[in-house]
Amino acid sequence: MTQDERDRLFAVDELVGFARAALVSQGVPEPDAALVARSLVEADQRGIGSHGLLRLPLYVSALRHGGISARPQLRFENADGATGRLDGDAGLGQVVMQAAVDWSLDRAAAHGVSALAVHNSSHYGAGQFWTDQLAAQGMIGILTSTTGPVTAPYGGVRTVLGTNPLTVAMPSTGDPLTVDMATSAGALGKVMAAKQAGREIPAGWAVDAQGEPTTDPDAAIGGALLPFGGHKGSGLSVLLEGLSAALTPATFAFDTQDIWESPDARMNNGHLLLVLDTGAFAGRSTVEARVDDLAGAVHGAGTDVLVPGEKEYALHRRHAERLTLGAGLVADLRVLARDLGMELPAPAETDGTETTAMEES
């Protein structure tokens, strides 16, 4: 095994700095680049590699070819009360979502609830990154989004739907209770990560172009992902598609050209962010205490039972300073670095016991 074929350990701060510099090289303002870089590395720290640095070459390519705007002119529409719309001007999804979160925090605090429908956006990374900000302020967050067309509805073989992620988070006195999930059996990014690592995907995730079940990530990319939970997951995915896109001019997945395939495509992703201020209901301290009671009951159901999000928060703390990246990702980032005239940070020293967050999740 050569040095380039091994997983490598890196300092987290240096990975953030590398990603930030790569985005700045494409004209992204420094504060926006820092935000996006942090969101990508945090996803890797939490074991969500499908939404981590794997996406950085994709973002750079879309910025270079025009699919994503480096300096979007965000515009709020009909947003004087507790509801509104946000035109993301084809900006980086993280930049658009930070504006959405900031607006929602202000409006939910004033009205008890807020609802913001977003259009003309792009991939915003892991949803947990956004709902964490809400939970820290005593807010409950419900977030969903359209994606490119990768999922067939239950009983079908045509890619009509996206992975249609859903993130729901409730604050507690400790870590929030957070569900952050694709409504496809597996996220497209996880299929891409498996392809990158030369691994098969789990059975039941996808069918090939002929509609036959497959564990080959290449065949899955050329075919269709499947919804989780059969007809139930499919029904949820269809409704999330509607909630994410029908309230605005956002594009449904079946009419979307994905930047994975065409980096010059403006995806016009739609997001919906619903926020509830716990202080406007039973009161923040009461709600957080009741969520603690719920978490305790779940933990008490068995010796190894976890509450939603618990594993990801634990991984984030474990990888607070150093993070191991898989060999395939390291190779791709080195290619990107050479293309940009940059250098990937030097690997940190390791005692040989480090594992990737993805391996632990």
C-alpha cells in the first residue's frame, strides 16, 4: 500500500483553512468561504462524509462553471411578518441558509413561529448545522429541501424525486434531539462516497437502469435510489418535495439538472424552514426539561439505545481537533489542490489507532 492509498489524519483547523482558501480562489468572499468550509468539515467530524469535504471539488467546479454564484444578491420577498420567501440568487446553499436562519431567529422570537420558503438555492450541506443554531437559542427547527432527481417513488423506476432531506431538532439542556436524514434509503452523497472508496452500497438502497436491485454505486448512479420504508417513506418524500418547492418558483427534482452532472446548471433548489420559539409555548426551560425526560425514557428502553443525533454529537466532540479522511477523499482533495495551485495540509502524526468518523458512524 502506497502513502497515497492510506487514510490520513489532519488537523481540523488546517482542513477548514484549506477549504476556505479553495473557495476564496473562486471569488467567494472570505466570510462566506469560512462559513461553507466550517459546515463541510463539521459534517466530516460528525461522520456525515456525504455532506463533508467530498463536496468541495463539486462546489469549486460549479463556481468555476457558473452553476453556483460566488457573490449572490440575496433578496427577501413578502417577508415583513412571520412568513416570507428568500431568493438565493444561485448562491452557495450555506450562504443562503445562514441568511434564512438569521431571519428566522429574529421572526420566531417576535411572533413565536416563523416560516421561510427559499428558492434559487443550491446544496446547503448537513441540515444539522442549521438546526443546531436554532436549538442553541431555544428554538425548534424543521428543515427540508429539494435536490437533483435521483430517487424513484415506490413502485417506480424513474428518478422523479430527490433525496428530499428532513431535519428536525428540539433543544434540551444538553445536546438537541436531532433527526437529520434523507428520505431515500441512502443519501446520494453516501453513494458517491462508496464509489470514491471502492465499496458497495447496502442492499435495498438502489436499482440499476433496468430496475434491478444493485449494490454497485455506479449502477445506482445510472439507475435510481429507492425511498426508505417502502410506500411510507415514498409518501413522505413526495410531500417534502411539495413543501420544499411548491411555495416558491423552486424547481421540482424531475425538472432539475444536477451540478453533479452539469456544473454550469443552476439547480434552483427549494428549502422550507419552519421555526418554533419554545418560549412562546410552555417556556424554554419547561420544554427543554420535558425533552430531557423524553430522552431519558428512550435511553431507558435498553442498554444500547441512543436518542436521535447522539452519535453525531459524540463523534463531533471526539474529532474536535483531528480528523482522519479516507484515502479516496484525500486523493481527490490533492487533485483539487494541484488544480488550484495550492497544497493540501500536511497530515498530522498518528499513533496508528485513528479511524475515520465515517467508519465509526
